[in-house]
Amino acid sequence: MPYPRSRLLGPYPGRRSARWIGVTVGLALVAAVLQVPAETVAAPTEETTAAADLPLERPDEAAAVVTARTTGKPVLITGKTTETTEYRALPSGRIEATVAAGPVRMHDEEGEWIDVDLTLVQQADGSVAPRAHPYGLTLAGATTGKADHELVAVGAKGAVPASAGPDRCRPPNSTATSPRTAR
């Protein structure tokens, strides 16, 4: 009985195997040639990461909606912003309004929006005023004498005195008390 013929005794690799090996080696060589070196890939810079942290703003509603849909983030519509209201375009295409009961932002000297800051600061003339107040609030500082003094003023200097009286004013501190009301 003759022994069965073994594949191991034949020529290796066969024609079909040789083709597959050739194709695999050829593709590996092409992939190695087309591979981009790691040094040429640009690393993200601080500018791109800083720009990603800034809130997105657009001047009109149409531009804000398009930007919101493409970025997937809410976009502030600066053209519709007021002292009490902010409008944002959402990625869904809807417009969201945030409304405050009173002014929370105001225009500075350059016309840019700034937040209202009620932190009191001593002025050069001795009066006290908030850092940023939309109506120019001023509180009287230390005064002497029995003459009439402006205790509180709103608006331009002396335009609308809210309260005035002949009593002497003490320097401002963290508590506001008056001898008449402290009884």
C-alpha cells in the first residue's frame, strides 16, 4: 500500500501562498513609506486651548445659531444683550434667555459690557462709591460741620440727591448705624 502523499514533501510555499505573502509584504512596505513621522504632527498650542476656554459669542442670532449647531455649545448673542437679559443660542437651535431682576452688567467707557461690582471703594474726595454701578451711586464720606451734606447721590455728581441732611457724617465702615435709629 503506498503511503499517502504529504503536503510537506511538496514545494513550499505553493503558488497561492506565495501570492498572499507577496501582497502582504508589499502592503507593509507601502504603509511604512506612507507613515507620517511623529515630529511633523503639530502639537496643540496654548492658543488653541485658550480659545477653547473662552465663551463663544456672536453679534447676531443667525450667526449664533449656526455656531452653536457646529460646536455643540451654547453661544452668547451679544447684539441682544441688555443690562438685565442675556440671550444664548443652543445647539438644538432654540434661543435661551437669562433674565435678572435688576442690572447685572453695564457699559464701560469703551462701550464694552462689564459686570456690576458693588464693592465699595474710597474716592479721592473722601466719598465712597461702588467699583461699577450702572447709575453712578455715591455715598458721602466723612464730613464736618453743620451744613447740608449730600449723603447719597445717584447719577451725575449732585444730579439726583437721594438723601441729604445737616448732620455730620462719619467715615463709612462695615455697619451703617445712625444715632437716631440705634435706640
